[in-house]
Amino acid sequence: MAVSLTAANRHDVTQRLPLVDAVPSVAGQAGHPRHRFQRAQGDRAYGSEPHRRALRRRRIQPALAKRRTPHGRGLGVYRWVVERTESWLHQNRRLKIRYERRADIHMAFLKLGCALICHRYLKSSFC
């Protein structure tokens, strides 16, 4: 959907809304393309009320774990999707350790890695 490149010391929470805004339009029903996905999942780091309000303003239903609630079998069950995708990206040597000094070259490798993941997923789904 979308990918961004930031410094290693940037907190994830500061990058959530720009990343959500970077998602391109998706074709929906005839006549009206969907501009955003319908639901966003996240862990307790994203569970603050300002983040929930910002997602609702974008007409996205927030499925964020609430802070100071006991851990259970809730939203954490789906965390493996993100972790799995990151491990697929780290199978590429140039993405696991950043060797490039220039951000544009590293971003090109990152997009290429995402394209390869999508290609492999689609290939396995339709073959």
C-alpha cells in the first residue's frame, strides 16, 4: 500500500498519519473509488485518543488496542502480519543492513523489495 523511509531514531507514532495519507486510491464500486482502507489496526502505542480521532476524520475505523487494559486474545493476535512482512523484507541483504548513504537509493531498494513481496504473494495465490 505505502512505505516510508525515516531515521532509525524516529518514533513509529509520528509516522502513522503521514503513512496513512500516502496510501493511493483503491478502485471500489463503479462510480466512486475508495480513497482509503476502511479499518486500521495497531498496538497500544497508537491507542491514544488523538490518533483515534485523526483516523475517524479520515473515515477509517480505528481498531487500536487501548492503553492500560490487560493483554489478552484481542488485537495482538494479528500482529504477526506486520512482523512477517518485515521479515520478508529483511530476507534481502540490502534492506536488513543499510549499506547506502543516499536515502533515494535505499528507498529504491525498499520499493523493489515490496514489489517482490507482492509478486510472490500474487504468484502463490493464483497458481
